[in-house]
Amino acid sequence: MKVQLEKTFPMPASADTAWALLRDIEGVAGCMPGAKVTERVDETHYKGTVALKLGPANMSFKGDIEVKGLDAATRTLKLAAKGTDSAGGSGATMDLTARVEAVDAATCNLVGTSDVSVSGKAAAFGARFMGPVTEQVLGQFAANFAARVQAMQAPAGTAAAAIAAAAPEAQPLNGLALMWAVFKGWLRSLFAAKRS
């Protein structure tokens, strides 16, 4: 099963500040709910994990990340990731292109295009939920990314404390909370359609 998304997120920071974070792979991974870089193999290859909590069940995915391109002129990052859960019943791959576009001196947009494919048990959620769940995850990522770039622009004396505060310990991705958010969104769209 494959999901394609293109999203634009406004950022409360200059394009240069957002680009500084975007080219820091460990920093970017720290913004993704449940994700963590566990090893830097070389300049373009990393190993990492993603933890997912679905009620009492916990799933852990291990995988590889490859930086396919880093273009400072266009402030663009291209990467590919693939992984499997520890039980071997699910797999996922992702191709991501992210770029920073300046809006003005103090703000910018983070634009991302991703192709996500899942197989095995993870695909059992079906196409109906994969898109909304992926959008919820990207929304959480964008909020974490925005908090970090805003903290990076804090005055020098408070920058380190602000970055530490904006970078909490990675928590497992809460699948039930995501599904609840998707369900609420579905209900809103259902009632909005009836009103029209």
C-alpha cells in the first residue's frame, strides 16, 4: 500500500535557520514522533528506530536512512528510509524531499513531498486510514520542527536552554491518539458535508 503526500508548513523562523536544522539529520529525526537516530554510519547513512504504541501493544521498527541529496542552493534535502518491525510482520519505505522556501526575513515554509509504502500487518489499517494517520504524524513533526527553529533564533544566552526545552526525550508514537484524531477529523468532515 502506498500513500503520496505533499504538504507545506509555515515556520516561525528565517529560511537560513530552518535550513540549518533541516540538514541536521539527527535533529530532523528528533522532530519525528517516536523516531530516533541510533547510529551514524557515515556522512550519508544512518540507522534508527521508530517506536509505536497501540494501546497495550508496542511496536518497534528498525531501519536505515540514506541521504540522497543535500542542496544548499535550493535548501533541499532528499532522503530514503526503510525498515521492518522487530517481529518481522511489517515493513515500510519512504522517499522524502523537503525544502525550505523563504517568505520574508523572519518566516519561511517547510515544503515536503513523500511517498510512503507499507506492507504486512501495518498495511492492515487500509488505504482509508493511512493517509489521515500520515497527515497527523506530519502535523506533529511540523509542530516539533517549528518549536526547534523558533528556539534556535532565541537570543544567544537563552538559545541552549530553549533548544533543550523544545527537544524533549523521544516518546513512542501513540497510535490510539492518532486514530482518535483521525476519527474526529472524519466526524467533522461527515457533519460538514451534511450541512452543505
